[in-house]
Amino acid sequence: MKVNFTLDINGKDHAVHVEPRRTLADVIREDCGQTGTHTGCEHGVCGACTVHLDGEPVRSCLMFAVQAAGRKIRTVEGLAEGEKLHPLQRAFIEHHGLQCGYCTPGFLMLAAGMLEREPDISDEDLLEVLSSNLCRCTGYQNIVKAVRAAAAEMRARR
């Protein structure tokens, strides 16, 4: 049995007709066309599927899409303002914070949520938060450099 509901993704409503057991990650990608959200482990371990739900980073593979009805979802496609990249997106490019790019959307969403909530986060806390997502390519050094650079830029803008 399928249900009808609407998902608010990046400020745009998406009417969906899906089975209640479908994950938010799958519905975002397959039914709403927002393919920047990646599915990796599908067990909440890797963080590739991280999106913001009402401003908080969540693992979209661990929840049903129907649970997000009536809530605001922000995906990696919602970070940029038109053609203007988010400071984190620019920093990932400038500091080579990606290789294969598979984990990048999850890291961007995790870091954006963290820096928007706590722009003056300590380096120790930053590393702890970032350690919750997995990357199999970079060894994290350039990811950490990129997030630190974006954090400095975001603090300077305040």
C-alpha cells in the first residue's frame, strides 16, 4: 500500500506516492530527483546520506520518508545560493577535500550543520564530529583542512 504526502526539500514541495517503508534517502534520490544525497552503507554508519531535517544533520538512510512529511529537508543541492557556492563547497574544492566524491555530500551537510549551529567550535570538537562520517580515499586530512578554512571564512562574515 502506498501513501501520499509532501516533502519540502530545499524550499520546494515534492508530492510523493510511496510505500511507507521507503527510506528518506531513497525517496529523495529516486522520487524527488535530488541525487546529491548518496546512499552508502544503508546502516547509518558511513554518513554519505546525511541531510538536514529541520536544521539538524540526520542519516537519511535510517528514517522513513513519511517521517519527514511536514518538515524542512535540506540536501547538498540546497547549500549553494544559485551559482554562489557555500563556503564549505568552495573550501572542499580549494583544499582538495574530495577524491572520488562519494562521501562529499555527507561531509558537506554534516559540517554545514555543525558550523551553522556552533561557528566557534573547538578544533577537538570539530575532529570528533567529522569522525562520525567515513571516507575511503583521502585519509581525512584535506577534508579537515577544508572544514577549518570554511569555518574561518564563516566566522569572519559574522
